[in-house]
Amino acid sequence: MISLSGARRHGILRLRAAGIERAEPEADLLLIEATGLSRTGLLVSLSRPIPRDQHEVYLKLLDRRCSREPLQYILGSWEFYGHPLKVRPGVLIPRQDTEILIDIALPLIRPGDSFLDWGSGSGCITLAMLSEKPGLRAVAADANPQAVSLTWSNLAAAGLLRQCLIWHSRRPQDIPVRDGELSMIISNPPYIPSGALEGLMEEVRAEPLLALDGGEDGLDWYRKIFSWGAAKIRPGGWILFEIGDGSQGEKLAEIAPRNLRFRGVFNDLTEKPRAALWLRV
């Protein structure tokens, strides 16, 4: 019978051979998933044998990851801004890069304010905002019914459903929000130009096209949100977008409505432009 250490070593080698960059931590996460051990429990048990049934599960998980299925889909859960979330195929995976939106948004909004999370996906942005600043109210909307279902599930698990209206809508215009009702629109919309989709990493291409494809120039959904959302924000409110790069932020500054004042582009933890902010005047 192989030891946990041997199974771990085998997993690292297989993942490296498949071109997985973070082979060691991913092998650990898959082994934890297969055995039910905690991270600490795994480290103190490496010399022990791994039961055959758990080893078989581990090998199947490795097969899935080596075929480039996203790790988050395999595990079925992920963490965003320190909060656990369910993750499933058909819905965009929460990313650490997106956490910069929460860092920017929280100081700009007060308890009692309402915000819209357009393109809610897993509900990660809404969940983080409501958890970090109690008293907020949210509308979480997505064009993907699977995303709407997952948003509901994650907010229900966190006990946050009473503070949020969850809405399935293919157009912002269908969302039941009055003019001037919102203090913020915060959104990670599809922003990849259609022609660039084929060049994405294989794992990214496993995510739903609806959450990635921003049209010919990557700006389709920004235009839709701008044209509808500027009137829904109260004066002194904000529109905050995730963006793909700095040039995209500059293009958005050019097409924004006149009643929105551009406040700049913000970098993520890797120093890449990741967010753009507008003030409603």
C-alpha cells in the first residue's frame, strides 16, 4: 500500500508532466479532497498509508486536472476575499484579481446603501460586500440562469438572502431598479474581445463563453451598463468595473456618459491594471 507521501509525490510529478505550473500545492489540494484530511492533517500523516479507495479517488482527480479541467471545478468550492464559495461548471470561477474591486468599493459605500452586482456569477462580489459591510442592500443579476442559481445558493449558505434581490436578466434594462436608487454599480462583465478567445489558456476556455466574450472590441457589456446605469446611480454614487488592461480603461473613459467623471484605473496585486472607477456627478 502506498503512503500519503508517495501518493503526493506521484501527483506532483503527474501534474508537472501535464504542464500544471503550481503542481505541488494543487497535488496537496487534490489529496486533501480525496482523503478528507485538513492541510495540517495531511502534513502530519504523510508517512501513513493511503487507503485504497481514497487512492483511487485521488488518481481520478489527477486525471481530471491533467486533462486541464479547472481545479476549482474539480474541488467544487473556492475562497474569495476570505469567504468560502461553492463553484460549479457553467459559472465563472472567482479569482483573486477580482478582490481589488472589494478593496476599492468598501470605503465608498455606507450601511443602508444599495448596490448592483451585474454579472454576479457565483455571487462572490455580492457575498463579500454584504459580509464585509453589514447593512448594505444588493441586487445581484446575471444573464446565465446557472449563475443566478449559484448566487442564490452561496448567499443562502452565508445567511445573506434577506439583504439581496437576485435577478435573472439578459439585459440591464430588465432589472427592477428606479432612477437614482443605487449608490454603486460594481461589475466584472465579459471583457475579452471575441477574436482573442481562442488564445486563452485551456482552463479559461472551460468556463462559460457568456461570461468571457465581450464582443468585437471587448466593450459590449460596458456600453450596455453605461447607457442604462448612469441614471440608476444617485449623484455622488459610483460605477466600478473590472477591466482587462489599461488600454481598455482608457477606451471606457472615452465612451462613458457625460454625467460620469472618470476617477482612474487601479492595479491588482500583480501590478496589472484591473479596475476602473467613475463618479456620478
